[in-house]
Amino acid sequence: MRRPVFAISAILTVALGIGANTALFGVIYSVLIRPLPFREPGKLVQIWEVHPALPQLQVTVPDFLDWRNQTHSFEQMAAYTLSAMNTGTLLGQGEPEIVHATMASSNLFPAMGIQPSAGRPFNEAEERTRQRVALLSENLWRRKFGADPAIAGRQIRLDSQSFRVIGVVPQQQAFPEWADLWIPLHA
């Protein structure tokens, strides 16, 4: 009471310290402590090839298929392509929009325990026969399709190709998280 300036500065210093610690803990928790939103995250690993000029090189589809067929070290192997490889323009849903697609093996979602919130994931037959099916991210589904609950079965146009939507991937489980669309991987 006798020194109000000192009291106010002490209170502000403590409040600032508590706020900074809370913010820092929130970041540390979300990056390092919080478990991944996938089934058995401790059993997931990511592998890639290395080259003297490139420390992390994506595996080619034929190499991936060989690894998957010949491996005895892993329960299963799944694959997806990088963002830069599969950008396209979504047409016919208002203004054309550049979207990021990833080609994924049919076992990616089951291996990670990802269950679409609507519809289903694509299967091995759709991958093997190169069917044009796609899963939408929840963000794209809400933004371009108005969260239409009857989206499964609808045709969408990506550049010059048409795809049948079979499901929607929930945002909290989207992998890779930058993807707007998932389509079957093929060689």
C-alpha cells in the first residue's frame, strides 16, 4: 500500500512470467509431448533413400513396391507422395482453386488407424486397377462443398481428370496434413 508503483510492477512481472511459461509449455506440449493422433504412434517410422547430393530423397514407386514385397522387418509399409508432385486445379466448384493432392498406398490409412469421418478409404483393388477415386480433406470438404453429407459418390474434376469421391478425412488425423485430396498410388 505504501509503494503502489513497486507493487504494480511486481504483479506485472509475475503475470508476465506466468503467461510466458504457459505459452512455452503449450508449444512444447503440442510439438514434443502430445501423442500423434494415429494408432500406435510409437510403432510408426518414416524411411527414405539418401544420395550424396540429397540427404532425404523420396523413394520411387517401383522401389517402394519391392521394399514392401520383400521386407521382413516391418509389419507393413505404406507410401505417399510429396506435395510438389501433385498440385492441380479443382474445377466446377465455384472459382477454380489450386489444391494439393497426394497419391497414397491403399494401406496408408489402415496402417495409421485413420478412419474417414464420412465414407471409406480406398482399397487395394482400386489402387491396382487405377480407379479414379479420391478422399477429400475436411477443410476442402467444408470450404468447397459446404460440408455436404452426401459427398460420397459425387464426381469432382481435378484438371482434366474426373474422380469419384469416396470419403472425407478428419482434419485431426489428416496425413500428410497439407493434403487436400488423397488418390490411389500407382506405378
